Amino acid sequence: MIALSHMGDTCPWEGLDAGQWNRVREILESALGLGPDRRAAYLAEVCAGDAALRSEVESLIAASERTAFLDRAPLASLAPTMTMTAAVAGRTIGNYRVVDRIGEGGMGTVYRAVDPRLGRTVALKVISHLRGAGEEKLRFVREAKAASALNHPNIVTIYEYDSDHEVDFIAMEYIKGNTLRALLAGHRPPMRTILEYAIQTAAAVGAAHAAGIVHRDLKTNNIMVTDAGTVKVLDFGLAKQAGGGDIDVTQAGATLGTPEYMSPEQAKGEPADARSDIFSFGVILYEIACGRRPFRGNDLPSTLYAVVNETPTPPGTVNPAVPKPLASVIERCLRKNKEERPQSMEAVHRELTSVLEDFGAGAPKRRGLPRRSMIAAGAVAVAAAIAGAVWLPGLHHQRTVTWTILAQQMRDGHPLGEEYVASPAGTFQAGWRFRFRVQSPQPGFFYLIDHGPGAGGAEQLWILYPRNAAGRDREDVAASQQLVTGWYVFDQNPGTERLWILWSEHALDPIRNAPRDPTGEVRDPSAIQRALHYLNQLPPASSTSTRDGVQMRAAGDVLGVPLELRHQ
Amino acid sequence: MPPTDVTGLLQRWTAGDRSAIDQLTPLIYNELRRLAHRHLRRERRDHTLQSTALVHEAWLRLIDQKQAKWRDRAHFFAVSGQMMRRILVDHARAQQREKRGGGAQILALNEAIDLPRQRSLELIALDDALQDLARLDARQSQVIELRFFAGLSIGETAEALGISKATVNRDWITGRAWLLRELDRRGPVESFSPC
């Protein structure tokens, strides 16, 4: 224990020597690692009887939780670019207290935060790079204005748009649920349920169109489904209020959308309108019906080429179980010429509603019964049948791999206790070590990529496995062989580490050969972009917990699942 | 300016010749300004301009790599961190002196490094507090210097100092807390009077 009570009140730090600071640091680190709720008890115990020590540590904790000028490198003043550090838990932005990071959206990082005035949990979207009065800022403001003008049960509610020390943010409804992308990749809900989500999405986008707002970046990642089954469309990030506005964001829109869901006109850099959203919606419907996206290239140019020039394989060919009327809507939404697509979202909504009704009935319509009760009667049995293999295409090509995280708690650089099988959902402490164990009935190649918590706003990427091309790590794994990786350490800022587990039928040269430093960090921004692009276009895989670990399965030759590990 | 001049000055400075920095600073300023302008002309306005990359680029262009004899990449980072601290803090002090009507000339690079008044006061206060932190824990103060002034990532800082990333992270979190708390205790930055 350290005695600080002898210090004068005016300048208590002046008496602090290196040894005392070392002790204060230790307590501070432990207290920060504990989380706010358990801190008081810890401090009471460790500082028992030493009020000065306790107030010293408490003032440091308070300081650590503020956003401050220290978080922005002064070099940012060199150019009209300001980099904001990733907000970390406990910091305050505006009137909101950040709890944790929940994801990345168009242009910004999204945090879960609490509004202490109302005791309400909100989603806080903070823009990561502010360019003064640049286009991006204008677009960001526009997003807030466009989206907050919309009032629809299937569109996320915006509470406020504000800025705090040049950090712009939007506070919006916090949605407990999953993205449609995650739902399609995981335990896939019954087809009927997914079609209902699609219908709600069509209603939301239709309402926005009626208000003169085009979404421009519709994709499975910004369609959220609450735990109660209500769709919430997010991220009117590229929205343009038709007729209004003082800048033209059309030009930049071409490079900002997500290529797989982008309309041909956007891919060519031409103006987008409501019918561009209809195309993107068609891509989503295709993915729902066929289990894969219609346009896929190995890189950005080839994906864009496919969007502009290639006709996708008809949905009925990919999956013969797709009802004809659904296949027809999808094909018409995906016409290259926007004049040939359905001309309104409302029309698409109507067609889908009728597909759902026929689908639910499963038999010739019986006249005289109210449709709703008819659907309810047949739905359970039909949904159960449909949810099985019929709607999950490509099962015969399925690959399976089982993985486990082995963790080791550490204290002062020494192992504490035994290595244990860790739940990916748990929270790890900085300094703890972990490694992966993988096994598959088929031979394959294993890769582990860390997308990091992205401190400082920049994209960061590490190839954790294999550590380098010439090293000892071998990514090829024989059938039923158990591969155990080397140890990794949680050592970034507290946050959520985004890992990708990849299991491939063949060696993935772009990953194996990516230039990187000895820590595995890929520094070349274009290599990072290529890698992220590759990861994001992987077909969805499903994961299930088994006695031996997490089993992931998917059709296709490369299987990849994103994994988020929280650490403090 | 031929690169060798900068290299020579840098060698003199790292060897302890304090006058070298006075000649070195404007050279580096000018290069930074030139590069910043070039990037702004060439890049689209909505394109991120990485200031750290810019600084590294300036260094690489200015300094004759064969002559500079960096011991290693780590040494390069460490020197670049110290340099950037000196450059920015000196610049901030000069700005403050000028605002108070002092005779010191501001270097002609406001276009490139235009620090808002609040920012320059913060930098000066931080520089002083960092010196005190160095007395408590020299490594911790270096971590802050590299992260904040040189804009290095956690990984680069770890490499430059030959310590683990976990240590860098811990040093950063607690050092940052200490500095912010110190700056609070020393009073509002607005009333801070340099020197």
C-alpha cells in the first residue's frame, strides 16, 4: 500500500516519486479493468484507510474517461483532416456515456451508449473522420436530417444530431436484434419469416420514397430485425432528399455504396433514384431465395463489372424450390435498365405480399376464408417443411470445420491457473493469452485474421495465422488433424476484436502472400481494403455450438465466419 | 534543399548539437507544407489524407537513407517522435509569443501547420507535463510522445521502444490519465503562460 496522506493539498503530485506512481498505476489499471460497477468496492479494499490514495486514483479514473485533445494527434492539423480516436467504454460524448462499440456503419462507428437524463440506451453513431466542412460532413448532416424526417415503424428513430468538440454524432434508437446479414448467415429463420422481413423492408423503403428520400445503400447489413421480429432499416447514410439540398452527392455515391448490392447505374457513377433501391432490394431478395448473392467477383472491379454487364443465374435454376412469382419479381428488380424494373417499391411490396400468401397456403386457395386465418392454419406445418433443406441450397457441397478458443489468464506476465476452453461471448482481459484449435473431417487450409478494434479510426488488419509465409505456421490441415495455433495476446485498446476464421478448400494466396510486419500487421492500405473486401463477400456460413466446439458449415469452397471477442 | 543537408543537421542534432534543430525545423516545415499541398491538389477532397503517412513521407524524402545510418526502423521512429514534438511545441510557443507582441518571427508555414490558439496552449502545457511524467516514468513519457506527437500506432510504438503492445497500451492509458489530470490541476489552459 502506498501512503499519500502526507502530501500537501495544493500540489499532491509533487511528492509522488517513481515508486509511488508505479503503485498508483497498478491500482488504476486494475480499477479500470474492473468496470464501473465493481470499482468502488475494489478501491475501498485496496485503499483502506488511505483517503488521499483513493482520491488520487479516483481523479485519474475520472480523467481517463474524458475525451480530450490528447486523442487527436496534432499532426492532424497538417491537413483538413481530423482523426478521432475510437471512443472507449466510459467516455462521454455529448450527453451520452459510451458503453461499448457495436459496429461499423456507413461512415461511422456505432456505440451503445446511455443517455443519463432519461436512463435510455441509445445507439450513437460517431463519424470517424471529419473533414471540416467537407463533403463527408455535409453528407453526415444530411443523413441525420433525412432519416429524422422519416417516421415509420420500420425505420430506425433518430433522437438527435449534435457534435461534441468537433466530433459529430447521431443518437438513435438502440435496436436489440440482428442484422439480416447475420440472420441469413447463422441459424437461418424459416423462409416464410424471412419473406416477412423483406416485406417490412419494402414497406420502409417505400415510405421513404414517398417522402422523396432514396436510401442508396440498401443491403442486408443495414436491415436490422429486432428480437420481436420487427424490421428496422438503418443508415440512410447516402440518402439524398430529392429536390432539396445544396450539394450534389450523386458523384461520390458511386464509390460509397456496397458493390454487391449496388445498382448498375450507381456502379457507372450515374445518378441514383428510387429504382436503384429497387435493384438493391432485388439483390437482397435473390440472396434470401438462393442463399448467395447474384453478383460476385474476386475483387471490386470484377464485382462492378458483373453488376453492370452480367445477367445472374435465374433464381429458379440456383434453387428450384423458389416459387415462380418470387423468381419473377427478383428477375425484374435486377434488370439492368431501370425503366424495365418495377417502377415503385409499393408495387414490389404488393407482389411480395401475394407471394407470401400463396406460399403460406401451400395449396389452391380456398375461397371464403379470411386470408389471414388461412395463412395461420397452414403456416406452421409448411414453414417447418420449407425451413429445411429445400430452401438451403448447395447442401451437397457443404464443408464443416470445428474450432475452439483456448484461453489462459495471465497476471504480471505469468500464467494464472490452467488453460481453459473459453466462450467466444465472454469478456477477456488485456494481457490474457488465447489460441485456436481447429479440426475438420475434410482436409483444408486455415486462416485467422484480426480486423482489430481500429483505434484511431484507421482500418487495421493483422494476419494472425499463418504468421508469415516462410514461418513455422502451416495453414494446410489434413483430414481430422487437430491444428493448434500459437498464442495471441489481447493488447489493444479495450474494445471488441473482430476476427475472421477462414477454412478453405485451397490455399488462399492473397492472404498467405500479403505483405506484413513481424507482428502480422498488414500496413498497405490497399492490401487491407482488398482483404476486407474479400472477407465481406464470402457467402454466409452457419455456426452451431457442439460438445467439441463451434461447428461452422457452409456451401462453397471457402468458409468464413466473423467473430467478435470483447476484451477490457 | 539537397537531402544531405538535412541528414547532416539531423546527425549533428542527435549527437547533441542543439543549434542544429533551429536550422532543421524550417526545412522540415517546408517539406511538410509542400507535400500537404501536393496531396490536397492531387487527392479528391473526400479522400482521407493520412497525416502520419505524410510525415513519414517527408522524412523519407528529406533524409538520405544511406547516410542517415538509422540503427533500425525503431530508431527512425524514435527520432521522428522527438522531432515532431520539438517542431510542434516550438511552433506553438512561437505563435503564442507573436500573439503577445513578442519579437520572435513566426515561421512562414501557417498554411501547413496552423494550430488553433487553444491547441497551441494545450501543446505547450502538455510538453511541460510530459517532462514531469518523464521523471516518474521515462518510458511512459516516450510512449505518449510517440503515440501523440509522431502519430504512431500501438504496434509501431511497441516496435520503436522494443516493448510489447500490451505494455504500450497500459502505458498509454495510465499516462494519458495522469497527464489529463495534471493539466486540470495546473489550471485552465487559457491562462497558461508559456516560459
